[in-house]
Amino acid sequence: MSILAWIVLGLIAGGVASLIVPGRTPGGVIGAILIGIVGAIIGGWVATAFGAGSIDGLSLYSMVVSVLGAVALLAIARLLRTS
């Protein structure tokens, strides 16, 4: 995927993850975007490792995997921030 596609996917995944996981997002909007991008990468890596396929564009599957990765990463970030 192109850099622009990763940014768009990360923006959407980070925004949705911020709505799902309660509390403040570390770093505000920029933090949500970065967590979304990294979450998308991690989610894609985990999905590929388990044989579920990879993130290949702006599809529904890619969005679901990215949001799940972003939710997991955001939950971990919030737990570490409050500790």
C-alpha cells in the first residue's frame, strides 16, 4: 500500500479505536493517527502470521484488522499511561 493509504487507514482505524476504548488518547489526534497506523501494521502482521491474509488496500477486511490492531495498541498505551 502507498504511504497515503496507510495514513488514511491509520486515521480511520485510530478514530474508531478512540471511540471503542474509553479514556483519553495519548497524544491527542496525532497520537490516535500514529496508534492507528502502527495498529494497522501490527494487526496485518498478526493476521498474516495466523494465515488469515494480509492488508492489501482500503477494503472492509483491512479496516477490521486495522481497527482491531489499533484497539489493542490503544488499550495497551492507555494502561501504560495510567500506571
